[in-house]
Amino acid sequence: MSTNKNYFLLTLKTSLPVFFGYLAIGIAFGLMLTTAGYPWWLAPIMSITMYAGAGQYIAVGLFAAGIPLTMILITEALVNIRHIVYGLSLITKFKECGKWKYYMIFALTDETYSLLTTTDAPLDANKGKFYFTIAILNQSYWLLGSVIGAVAGSLIPFDFAGVDFALTALFVVLLIDQIEKSGDFFPPCVGLLTTFCAVLMWRLGILKDSNNILLIALALGMAVISLVRYPKHKKALTESAENQGGNE
């Protein structure tokens, strides 16, 4: 019991930065939802069943604008397509998580991915349960924030101007934390460069729709990182296989 308590406290400490971030942007989401004219109880339903962060923000705007359901589904798929890459990079780690992996696949947000890729479970801990606890704590933070914001928005008149920037602020904080832990500046630099290129393409008229900026930036970033990092990764895997073969 004492050991389980220590593990829970460790996961709680690990997820604390996400708590403050998710509380803030969850409240912002709840406020945005009720400001758009929707009932407060829709916030917890979306946060439990959809749980997509930026996707939930976008969904509110799309529903409010009367966009057809088909277009909403396509937009959400494009916005969240990065999670395919997240999942591929965690295949090995999730194989060790047993029955817990199914929920963790569902709960793999940007912030949870950041924690899972920079946090190692204690050697004597159940890895699946340890990572599952981090993931479910993060969702509970988001759920709490969204309910607080939705209830407050339905009861108190609120000026929503600038609140939606909370999501961007959280991404910046997590980026700084991940750079400090990994010491790897290459991915964020690629992200900045490809985003600049995508915006420039739109300004020059190469991209006709500004809504495609994110998609182009993600595609360019994935291509650059794959081209630069894949040869090194392949070489490391080959050397590892050769070393294992030599030790047998």
C-alpha cells in the first residue's frame, strides 16, 4: 500500500505542470462553449468522450458556424493526424503496458505524450499502471477545468477576448520543459522553420486557404525530421542488432 501511494504521489508530481495548464485551458474551453450558446453539461460529455484539446476548441467554432458534419469530421481528422505519429513512437512502450494500453491510446494528448516520452516508470513498478495513472490524471484535470469554465460561463457574464490563447501558452510551457529534459533543439527549430514556410506560402498566394497552414507545416516538419533522423535511427538499430547477434 505504501509503495502504491509513493507511485501515485510520483505520478501526481510528474503531471503537476499539466494540471495547471489543463485547468486554465479547460476553463477557457468551458467558457467558450457556453459563450457560443451551448449548455454547460456538454463540456464534461465532450471532455470524457472526445478529449481532444485543440480539437474541442475547433469543434465548438465549427458547430456554431453551422459547418456540415462531414466537413467537421474531416477537419478534426486533419487537426489530430499528428497523433498517428505519436502512437507509432510509443508502440514499444505501450507493448509493456498490458490491458492499460487501450485507455492510454485514447488518452494520448500532446501533453500526455510529452510526459510519457520523458518519464520512466520506477524499476519495480507496474509500467502499465504507472503510465495509465499519468494519463487518467491528465484527463481528470481537463475535465475539472472544462466543468468549472462551463458552469461559470453559464452563471456569470464573461468577456471571452483573449482566453483562447491559453492553449497556445500551455504548448509553449510544455515545449520549454521538454527541451530542458531532452536537450534536443532540432524538432522545435524544424517546427518554427516549417511553420514560417507555410505562412510564407500563404502570403505569396501558393496556399489559397489559411486553414491549410497547420497541415502544410506538420507535413513539412514530419518530412524534414524523417529525412534527417531516419538514417541515424536506422544505423543505431542495425548496430544494436549486430551487437545482440555478437553476444549470442
